[in-house]
Amino acid sequence: MIILKLLGSLALLMFGMKSMSEALQKMAGPQLRHVLGAMTTNRFTGMLTGMFVTAAVQSSTATTLMTVSFVNAGLLTLVQAISVIMGAHIGTTVTAWIMSLGFGFNIGDFVWPAFFIGIILSYMKRRRVGGDFLFGIAFLFLGLTTLKETGSDLVVNDTTGAITGFFAHFNAPTIWNSLLFLFMGTVLTLCVQSSAAIMAITMTLCSTGVLHIDQGIMLVLGENIGTTITSNIVAMTANTQARRAAFAHMSINVLGVIWVLILLKPFYGAVCSLVGFDPAMKATDPGFAVQASMVLAAFHSAFNVSNTLLLIWFVPQIEKFVCRVIKPKKATEEEEDSKLQFITGGMLETPELSLLAAQKEIASFGARMQKMFGICKTLLDLKNEDFVKQYTRIQKYEGISDNMEIEIAKYLDEVSEARLSPESKEKIRSMLRQISELESIGDSCFNIARTINRKLAGNEHFTDAQKQHMHQMFLLVDASLEQMNRLLGGRKSDFDINRSYNIEHEINNYRDQLRTQNIVSIDAHEYNYAVGTMYMDVISECEKLGDYVINVLQARMGRR
């Protein structure tokens, strides 16, 4: 039963940490994303931004993933991203101090009122996220309290001394024992995928006297490495910039552990002096549990703060190093465009951040459809092998558009299974409509290409006047696509949709004008009926494409 209580309390702690972090991101996610994009003018402001954002959302992983998405979108350079990640290392130390509170006084007394207030708030539409936050922090402290009590019971009931004897066997201050616990901290964090959970276990073991503080320090260092390996595993299927950011995350912590190990004795001594901890204290001494948890939290903070302040001066060198190690894979333009950029590999763990990634993927989808239309425009003036080459590219882009619609829809379906606010649910409906219309744009581009191909196969020819009219129509459609991508990649508040409506009216009026003129030209025998039909097929498809663009804009703006 004690083992089951240990596992259960650990699960409660991890669930509470996850719930609290997600609730904080829902409450402050949009504002934090704007801050992350604006306050990174240099490496020092980037560090401060990463620190405050991570402290606010209680998740360095969330901050790192937001940072990677901004790098992919071109809003942040890799140098700025590295400085934000460094700041995130400082911000995440707040979690350890929160946990140390549970060893300072009986935090469990405050859990039950938090549950009661949380259930009330969860039934209030506008306060539901606040209720989720209270539930998360209540579960966190309930798990921590139970873990602490169960750990104490485990020591008390250890009449044979098997548990204390096992850890005592490794308490000798040798380099091999230290490296063993460093490795254990890394592996355990990698397995559990939560440095906070391993930190709680470390505090529990050290506060009960089962584990010596020296070895607890090594577990803390191992946790700092283990938490970065997780992000590297997740980023294995992501793009080059994501892999570089994840590798920089690991490199920074590994370098920090190396120099701290070299200076461990004076560094540890300075931390003990700072918090007033006597390394000679025994577990039976009054206040030992509180002091032990405090010194672990202080060491964790001192390590990350010192490492960041030291390496912040070498950010450009770190960038060069990770770029040299993580090289981009060589691929053709179509192969590169066929891959999703922002929602690969399950990078995002929280729904609100996942919606941000999905919107960026939709913006990328729109850009690819404009590129596909740009290839269509060139077909009018090509023949033979050059035409076949470009027509083949159009066919590939048609497959890309179909695949992107399906993959983004699957991703949004997974996100929709999580607990979402009404605003987020509406965003998902809007995004599903956007990708459907974008895929229709790809269909229109392919239909234009097939019509021109049919003209060549029939050995027919457009007149110079027809080509001129089609190029004029292409310019209008391209302007419409340009406006669409400006909205998809920017803010709705900064976009004037009337400009797009005006372009759409121009496209409709020009189509009507050309339709009337086409009948007159056929009657005048300027070209035959077959050529006139294919000519109007291209013009009509352009007009349909313009309608699809307007549908995308209306979906993005939240209009019916």
C-alpha cells in the first residue's frame, strides 16, 4: 500500500502541475505570446522575457515551444530564441520554491478550501479557467503532502533498515557515487518526463534523511539534463530550427553541469551559506526537513541563474555551434513544401498553444497555395518540356494541398478533444473552414492548369488578346491571394477586409466583361468556339478562386 500511495501521490502532483500550467496559459496565453514576440530586441531582454513568461505559465516546455514557433515563423532569430530559453531556465526554478513551501508548513490545510472554491468557479462560465487553476494547485499540494507523509511512513516502517541501508551504501562522497546519482536524475526525469516530479521525490528523500544532501544535489543536476533530452526526442521529427532550439536547450544545461561539477564544493558551500544550512545537520535535528528542501530549491535556482548569466555572453557562439551540429536536410522545393512545419511530432502539449501552431500552419498553407497559383500563371507562355515540368509541379502541389487539409484537420480534431474555452472551440470551427477553402483554391489552380494542358493537347492556341486578358485576371487574383496571406500571417485587428472585397468586385466585373466580349469575338470568327470555351473556363475558374479567397477571409475574421 505504501508503494501504491507513493505512485498515486506522484501522479496527483504531476496532474496538478499540468492542470495549473494549462490554466495559466489559458488565462494569459495571447498576451504572453505578444510579449514574447515584442520583448526580444536583444539577448538580455530575450532572457528577461523567457524568465517572466515561464514564471507566469509555470512551464519551461511551453515557453520553449512558443519560442520555436516564432523562430519558424521568422518573428525571432535563433539567437533571440536561445536567450529566451536561457531565461526560461531561470523562470522554471519558481516551481521548486513552490514545492519547498509544502515542507515549511502543513500546506494540506489549504487544499480543501481550494477544492471547494474551485468547484464553484468551474460552474461559472467566465471563471471556469480560475477554477481549473485552483484545482491544479490543490492537486499539486495534495500530491506533495501525501508524498511527504508517505515517505516519512516508509522510513518509520523500515524496521529492517533495508531502504536506508541501500541509500547509505551510496552516500560515500566518491566521484562514482556522484556520477551515479547524476545519471539516475537524468534517466528518471527522462522516464517520467517531469523534472518537477523528480524534484519532489528528491526533496522527500532528502528531508527524511534517507538520501544525503550531496547526492540530492546530483539528482537535481541530472534533472536539468533529463528535461532537455525529452524536448530533443520530441523535436526529432520536427524541422531544422526546432531541432536546433532543442539542441541548444540541452547544450546550455550540459555545459552548466560540467562547470558546476568542476566547482561543486565552493558552489555548494556558497549556496548553503546563502540559505543558512549546515551540511553537518542530521535528519533528527529540528527543522531539518525544511532546511533540506530549501537548500535543494536554492541550489536549483543558483545553478540556473549562474549558468544563464555566464552563458548569455556566448549566445552567438552557441548559435554557431548548434547550426554546425544540426544541419538542414537537402530537399527539393516540393519535398520541403509537402511537410508540415508547425504541428509535426506532437511538439505542443497544451490546447491553447496548439491552436497557435495550427494557425501558423494554415498561414503556411495559404502561402503554398499562392505559390501554386504563381506556377499556374507561367503555363500560358510555356511549351513542350518546360510546360510538362511546371505542369508536373502543379500536380504535386495539388497532392500537397489535399494532404495539408487532412493533416491539419486531424490535428484540430485531436486538440478539440481537450477542455477548451468557447472562444477556442470557435477558433477550431473557423480553422476547419479555412483549410477547406484553401484546399478548394488548390483545386481551382489545378483546374486552370488542366484547361491549359487540354488546349495544348488539342493543338489549339489562345490569341494575344486572350492571353493579355488572362494575365490581367491573374494579376487581380494574385492581389487577392496577397491580401489573404497578409491576414493569415498577421492580426485581424490590423486588416482591412474592404480592400479584398473591392478586388473581388473587380474580378467579378472583369469576368462579366470578358464573357460578353467572348461571345462577340466568337461571332466575329476571331477564334473558334473550343478555344473560347477553354478561355472562359480559365477566367471562370479564376473568379471561383477569388470567391474561395473571400471565404477564407470571412472565416478568419469570424464572419458568416
